[in-house]
Amino acid sequence: MATLKDKLREKIEAHRPRTARLLKEFGDVKVGEVTIEQCIGGMRGVKSLVTDISYLDPFEGIRFRGKTIPEVMAALPKPKGKDYPYVEGFWYYLLTGEVPTLQETLDVVEEFKERRKVPQYVFDILKAMPKDTHPMTMFSAAVLSMQNESKFAKFYNEGFNKMIAWESMYEDSTDLIARLPVVAAFIYRLKYKNGDIIAPDDNLDLGGNFAHMMGIPEPYDDVARMYFIIHSDHESGNVSAHTTHLVASALSDAYYSLSAGLDGLAGPLHGLANQEVLSWIQDVMAKMDGKLPSEEEMKKFVWDTLNSGQVIPGYGHAVLRKTDPRYMSQREFCLKHLPNDPIFAFVSRLYDVVPDILREQGKAKNPWPNVDAQSGVIQWYYGLREYDFYTVLFGVGRAMGVLANITWDRALGYPIERPKSLTTDMLEKVAGI
Ligand SMILES: CC(C)(COP(=O)(O)OP(=O)(O)OC[C@H]1O[C@@H](n2cnc3c(N)ncnc32)[C@H](O)[C@@H]1OP(=O)(O)O)[C@@H](O)C(=O)NCCC(=O)NCCS
């Protein structure tokens, strides 16, 4: 029986000559012109990263390994009676680009069970942290604390071989994916449920187990599957993916790299925006005594926020130029499972007014909602009301994309990343100033 690792090996061996040829024969071919605006303005649109795990089209949204979100959800095997696929099968798909059979998926489910044991010292470290530590800090610290388990670091210290370095990166990455739900649920129960920890259940898949360990009944298992899949990847240039890739390019192992990527995800302009959306909404709801604002009232709240110099969380994107399909898939879930929820009604009303206002203000290049505008609603509805935890959920999902990427980075021997910087004097000279 071919394991996921064997399949991945086959894929890597078939892929390597393509990368080698591009570098050797076409390395001088220009793929874009870098402008001063791109140098100073966060490298927007500079085509200088390669990944086959996902691609973000500004108007269509994300494709994972060539498939849109609805196509992924339809193609992958699902647990019996569930609406969303096994996360384990999605990990197989992200790594190999092939839709696994049910049996191949179940093999990964079994593999994850063997790998998911979290060392006791991780829990001890988390317990020792100050009670008011942000859950993202706890999550990143937990990942980093396991670095001494890294098989890649051990492999490096015992004699590094570039051609097989991906194997220990794969091992670390798979260990991490299997363990992260356990760590995340532990943080949640420790911080918000008086440390009343629920042990994993061997009969459940990753999504089912996460819901179980969080102590939230069905259909939260499907929420977890959907949530982790749609948050997994957004091509290579976003802060969490790029940071993970950058750190790994120094041959840092998956623990160092993911922990750094999670630190980027914790930023208010990136993954923390989902927490900010809910806190903004609650603020407005409190001012309205819980009543749904009329369109006119909502417009005033949005303008007040903009006029005070703040951004509208959950709106805008560095690459996307339409409503995020990750927003839409969560909206579809809400329409099916919680159509009358007051916060959902609030988010829908925001959708009615914000794009026009952002267009009128004329600053944001994309006036449409992104993934974060909707995600908190579902979590809140199922009883997960501690919204500073939401980014941890994002992080569990995002880990799959960034770890699949760094496994392939090692497989293809991508070098240490080192862009060139210029001085302002130099730019002024180029500009003829
Ligand atoms: C996502 C985000 C960081 C992208 O930043 P970006 O690529 O610089 O976006 P733009 O090029 O459209 O920004 C141009 C201007 O519009 C502003 N803008 C962008 N999105 C905005 C929003 N949602 N509300 C108000 N202003 C916004 C920017 O702050 C910037 O203003 P400045 O020129 O005064 O600095 C930005 O849209 C944002 O801050 N959104 C809110 C936070 C969020 O939802 N993050 C999650 C992303 S998945």
C-alpha cells in the first residue's frame, strides 16, 4: 500500500526537473518590472514567489491545487452524513495535488492519531504563562516549545542531504498538523473553561475530535472542517505564508518557521481582523441596545469609524478585488444553519452598506469583504464567544497551507531568501530627483 509519503516522493521526483529547467534555461527571462511604488509599498504585485499549493486570482479568489473552494468541498471524501470533507484528505490533496480515495484519506486519519500526542511539557509551559496572555501568544509559544522534537533539526545536525531534506520536513509538518488541534483546544479550555480539559477521542477524525475537545456539539465538527480548509492557504505572499517560507529558507525547521508565521497571523491587518470584526460589531450593538441598525444608522457607524482614522475590519484585501469566496462559503453555511441569527443579520447589513462607503471614500482598492468579515459569526453562534481565540482557529487551518509549502520548498531545494534593498538616495537618483 502506497502511503501519503510515498505518493509525495513520486510527485517530488517528477516535479524537480521542471524547476531545474526553468532556472537553468530561462532564469534571465523577465517576469515583471519592479517600480518604486512596489519597493516602498510592500512589494504589491511583484511576481517573485513560486508555489503550486494555491493560487489567488484577484477576481476569482483562491484555488487550492487548481480547484475552487466549492470544487474542493465536492471532490474530497467526507465522513458519513457530514457536509464537509475530512481535513486529513485535504492535507493529502494539498501535498500531492491528487484527490485521495476514501481509503487513502482514512490512512491519513490513522496516521494523525499516531502522531498527535503532545508532550506534557507543552501543557506545563502553557499553564505557567500569565493568565491574561493572548491565546495567539500561547499558540505560537506552544509550537516553538516543541522545536526540540524536530526531526528536520536532528537530520541537519546528523549530516544534511539536500535531496532528502523534504522527508524530515514532511515528518515535522505532519506531526504539527496532527497536534495543533489538541494544542488549540487545550489553550481554549485552559483559558476559558477553568482548565477542564477534554481528552481526544480515538474514534473521531480531526474535525470531529476538535469539536469534541472544545466541548462543542455537532454540527461544530463540520464548522471545524470547513473553517480549517478555507483558511489553509492564500498563495505565498501573505504575511503568515511568506514569513513561514522566509524563515524556513534559512533551513530553520517547521517549528521555528510555523511559530514565526503564526506571529505574523496575529497582526490586526492579517488574521487578528476576525477578532476585530466581532469586537467592532459588539461595540455597535451595545450602542444600539442590541437592536439591528437601519441602513442609515449603519452607514453612520461605518463613517464614524473611518473618520476616526480606523479601518473597517473584514473589508479590503491586498490582492483580491471582489467578495472573498471564503466569505461566501461561510455565508452559505450561515444561510443554511443560522439564517435568523442577529449577528448574521448585522453582518449582512454591513455587506449592504460598506462597499459603497469605501468606494465613496476612495482609498481602499478593494471595497469588498474578506474572509474575516464573516468568520466570527459562526463561532459565536456555536458558543465560542471568546473572540480573541478566533485567530488561533485561523492558525490551525493556515498551518496546513504553509507547512505543505515548506515541505515542497525543501523538496525543490529553494535557496535562502534574500531580496536586495536600496537606499532612498538611490531611489531618488533613479527617479531623477
Ligand atoms: C487587508 C488590508 C490590510 C490590505 O491593505 P492594502 O493592500 O494596503 O490595501 P489598499 O491598497 O486597498 O489600501 C489603500 C488605502 O485604503 C485603506 N483601506 C484598505 N482597506 C480598508 C478598510 N477596510 N477600511 C478603511 N480603509 C481601508 C488603507 O488603510 C490605505 O489607506 P492609506 O493610504 O491611508 O494608508 C486592508 O484592506 C485592511 O486594513 N483591511 C482591514 C483589515 C482586514 O480585514 N484584514 C484581513 C485581511 S484578510
